[in-house]
Amino acid sequence: MKIIILGAGQVGGTLAENLAGERNDITVIDIDGERLRELGDRLDIGTVLGMGCYPWVLKEAGAEDADMLIAVTNSDEVNMVACQVAYTLFRTPTKIARIRTAHYTSRADKLFNENAIPIDVIISPEQVVTDYIKRLIEHPGALQVVNFATGRVQLVAVRAYYGGPLVGNELATIREHMPQIDTRVAAIFRRGNAIVPSGTTVVEAGDEVFFIAAKKNVMPVMSELRRVDTRYKRLIIAGGGNIGERLASAVESRYNVKIIERSYDRCRTLSEQLRKAIVLHGSASDHELLAQENIEETDVFLALTNDDEANIMSSLLAKRMGAKKVVTLITNPAYVELVQGGEIDIAISPQQITIGSLLTHVRRGDIYNVHSLRRGAAEALEIIAHGDSRSSKVVGRRLDEIDLPEGVTIGAIVRGDEVLIAHSHLTVASEDHLILFLVDKSKIKAVEKLFSVGFTFF
């Protein structure tokens, strides 16, 4: 597939890295020549220096025969104009744009269509990240929670702790503990190494366990792997920017929420927009302010400013002053690797979360949902099975008869409104949605080939 990526920042660069490794024809456009050189030296991609919404720049990047334009610069306006130019002059088939401003996204149905601004898919990173953090708050103790089948199925990552009923036992015993609840462990990461689990796999304390279950069964399964965290009540959000405001607005009706914001003008705006959350003017790294706000009684401290260093320092301070859990937004991938799992409980990479949304629309075939896991090393996806037993390698076959690529596991099948946790005796039907876990995301091409529909297979 020939893809033009407009913007070589964190999201554009990470996306280029993901797609270039899958043998796509990638060209990146940006006004930052140094950033383009760095990407070009590291990846097998083309680069064009210039303003991505200019017709001659798009033409030089190959827009005349491109399959897709993905506009992810920091400017909503540049992204929108680039999509308009690509459609009007080059008839680019698929146009994806990052639109961050709520003034645009709130009127998306009227603004973004072929009769107005021709954008096929809108990505709002702030909203994607907000929804991601909201799910973490709703599932105390989870490291990651992603939705499939419009939320009916969830893939959850938890750290197994001493004292959990399943720790020290084989996975097969989970049925004895919970005979009425069906789940499947999709993968285990132990000391950084991936383990494709079987019924005889023994769970060890410290394992990072990914399991799939129907949404209603997630919390009972979590209780088997770790001490159950009590429901969160008190939250402190450091940073009243787009993500901080969206999160506070989404959860203030169910939690005691306080926001700490450095800008007095922004504080005034927040106090007018939010109904129940308390807005505090000051620095989240102010020891005295945190003490006054009883940080030791806070269930979750969330550092969500646009400054990595400020987020890390305020999180470390909050943790040492007694905050039960800290969640930190970090854009620099190197920092995420350094701090994850230490005093900072959960480090969130916004570009990795956004990449999952973008990959959903880039993958070939009927891939319905994609989530990037473990900072991009693994993937989980929802794919639709088509065809029949003659034209498909999966339809009409039992799960134990499907020749899955190494490191790929099927976690669940969604058939209409029914959620079927994957067991060897299940047979795949046409139009089933299958939830797959890929320990190694390089196997995506093999998965796409497996689910492709041919004329006949014997």
C-alpha cells in the first residue's frame, strides 16, 4: 500500500516505523528537515521537505497514485487543507486526519464529508487517551484495558501478586476457582519475555498477564490474579489541558476530582466548564500544596500536562507523599521504558494509544479494531472472518485446526451478541469477529493472509 504521512512528530514517526516494517511504500512530509533525515536514516521510507498542504509537495510525495493520506501534524488546519487538496487534485481514496480541537470535532458530521471537507476518518488523540485513562480508573489494579466488539469484550493486563489465588498454580485451575466464568489468558510477559500460555503454564508473582473476558467478568478474573484494589474515590489531576479537562468532565459525577493547573486564566476557564471538580491554581510539584490537599488520601494521582519532566517529577513526589497509585503521561518513549513499573505505577504513551486507532484504518482486510500493547511490541486485533469452508482457511474449521502463525493466539469469538471465549472445540462461522493477540506484531502479514478469502482451498 502506498501511504503518505503528513507530520514527522511523535505520532507520524511512530506510525511510519510501524508501517515501514510491514513492507508498505511510505513517504513522510514535514517542514523539519532534521527530523526527516533522522527518520530516513533509520527507516526504509521516502521523505519530502515542505508544507504538506501545498499541492506541489503532495505531488512530489506521490499523491497522484497514493492509496492513503494520513495527516497528523500539530495543526488541525493544515491537516484539513491537506485532505482537501489531496481529494480535489489527486482523488486520494482514503484520507485520515488528526483533529484535536473540540470546536471542529463537535460538528464533525456536517464539516467532514465529500460535500464539505473530504476527510474519511477523524482521529482525536486527546479523546482516545481520555477514554483509555477512564477505563483504567474504572478497573482498579489494571495496567491496560482495551475494548473489542463495542465494549462487550475486554482485554486486560494485570500484574500477578503474591496472595492471588492463581499465583503458583497452573492456568487450567482457573476453571476450578470460577466454574461459572469463562476467560482465556492470551499471553504472559515474564521479566520482559513473552510466554504463549497453555493449561499447564504456572503463573508467577510479577508476571504481566493479559486475559480476555466478557466485560461483566473482568473484575472477578482480576481477583484471581492479584489482590483486589478497592474502588477509587479520590482523584487528583495535574494539568488542566485538553486531556485533563476531558477526563475531569467524564468522571467528576462519580469521583471526587481535583485539578491542579499552573495558569490562572486556564483555571478560570476550567472552573466555568466543570460542574463538580475542584480547580486549584498552583504547581503539582509544590510539596506544600499536595500536603494541604491530603495527597496521602488520594487513590490516583494523574500527571497529564504536556511536559514529560514535570509529569515524572510531580508523580514521584506524589507517590512518596502517600498517593496510592500514580499514572503518568509521557511522550518520550525512552522515558516510558525507564519509569514504568517503579514508583510510577502506569506510564502512558499517548502516541502508542493513538497508533492503535490509526492502524485500525490502515490494516488490510476486515480488521475491525487494533490496539497497540506493551509500548508497541505486541498487538491485539479484532478481525472478521468471511467466506466458507472452501474459500477460507478459518471458516468452518475448529480452532485447533487453524494453522496460526507462531506467537498468535485466538482469545474470543463474538458471534452476533454472543461472546464465546476461545476453546479448541469451537468452530468459526462466517462473519464471526475473532479477537487475536500477537506477541510479535511482525506476524500481522501472516494473519492477514490467513484470513484472506480465495477462490478455493483444498
